[in-house]
Amino acid sequence: MPDPKLNYVPCPDASGGHRMAFWEWGDAKAAHVVICVHGLSRQGRDFDVLAQALVERATHPIRVISPDVVGRGKSDWLKDPSGYQIPQYVADMLALLAMLHQQAPIVTLDWFGTSMGGLIGVGVCGTPNLPLPAPVRRLVLNDVGPALQSQALQRIGTYLGNTGQFETLQQAADAMWAISTSFGPHTPQQWLALSAPMVKPHPAGGVTLHYDPDIAVPFRAITPEAAAQGEAALWQAYDNIRAQTLLLRGAQSDLLHRDTAMAMTQRGPKAQLVEFPGVGHAPTLIAQDQVDVVTSFLLKDSDEKPESGAG
């Protein structure tokens, strides 16, 4: 599988700006752009398998873009960690879209977001009057919604920010698997491939996880009152979404409750729900059935429902 191209976009912030890295697959001049955004402590190479499948299966030119959200992967770290929140991430995505549109006009825009990447997508799609180069046509929310289960957030908080030091990639991969078994079944080879972009050299030797430990600062500062306000704002944004929406859920997810998922099928864009058995939070889009559902949804020109034996 060929590696994607690595590029950067300058993004404004209150401390003088930063660079956001992004990975690019497919035709750099394509009018159809799919943005794929990762989860809280992940990075853009999570989408290697999905992006390759989209490029191979598309019957028209397509450009798949997977950013490393600021503080992760190859992107800069923020000087002020309080910026590690959805408003900054949405602003960064607008800067990315503006640059991509300048490079090659975007006619068809789709969005895939896992967990945090889905919340960023809700912000992009559900905030009125944003300067988008084109309206988002189709939106895939991967195991996330406006209401997040508190026990899952507590679970994530137990490891977020602990980037560690490991002697080898395999040791780091084993440590990540210990906190990621909810991702569902993976072969050792699949997990090692997913883990390789998750580490970088540690100054004292060996490797460490790729992200800024300070992404945990605003996460841990969330009060119950702020969480309630955030949930209300997210529901309002969700209700504003006009994109055709597909909601993926790991059937054993502890972050996206099934009641929330069902509510998302009844209001706003009335998402179609597809659940994957044997998976929790969150599907990694490595398994063939997961890839098939998403490529079918994003590549079909009509409004047909995506094909799946899993939902």
C-alpha cells in the first residue's frame, strides 16, 4: 500500500498561529474531497485502509484528506493548551478547506469523523454561515453523538496524557492494545500497522506516543455544568445539519449509548444507523464490513441506503 503525501496548512490561534499536518490520498485536482478526522488521542494515518479503499473504488477522481489535528501526529503543539477544544479544531478545518479549495475547486465535500473527529464534523456541518467551499453533502459520524456517556469519558481520562516511554514499537503497541480492546478484533499485523504512526522517538531513547500530553488539560477541566452546556450546543448543531448522515456504532460502545443513537435517527438529519457487533468504542475502519458500509455510502451518487449485513 503506497504512503499518502504529507502536507501542512498554517492556522491562526491566539498565540501566533500553528501548522496543521494533513495526509493526502488520490487525485490532488479532484473536485470530490472527503475529509477524514480521527479521535481524541489518534492521528490521521488511522484512515490508511479506508482512504485507499475510497481511491480504489471510486469511479471518478477523488481526493481523501486526513489531518493530524493540532497537538497530534506531525502537527504543531499549541502554546496554550486551553486551545485544545472543538472551536479551535473547527477553525483549523476551515483553514484547511480554504487552502484545498484554492489548490483545486471543491465541488463535492464529504466528511468522516471518528469520535472527536465526528464532533468537529458536527461543528462544521451544524454551525450556520461558516465559509465552507461547498456544503457538506454526506456526513459519517463514527461512534459519537451529542450526548457522551460519562463513564466512557472517565475511562479515557485514566490514560489520556500518559504518553509513556517504550523500548520498542511492539512494546508500545501492546500497551495501546491494553487500553484499546474495545476497538474490536484485529490481527497482530493490523494492530501493529495502526500503532506504527502512533509513536515517535523519545528524547531519552526508545519511543513515546505522538501527541502533546497537554491535550488532557481542557479534557480534565470539564465540569458537569460545562458538559451539560456542551451537550445542548451539540444537539442544536446536530439539528442544523442538512447533510445526508450515516451513524456508525460499535454495538458494545460505552461512549455512544444506543438511546442517543436512536434519537439521532429521529431528529436533525435523521441519520441512518449501522451497528457493528463485537465492537465497542470505536470501529477502526480496518474490518472489511466497516469499510464496505462507508465506501458504499460515500461513493454512491444516488440516495440509496448503504449496503450492510451488519446493521
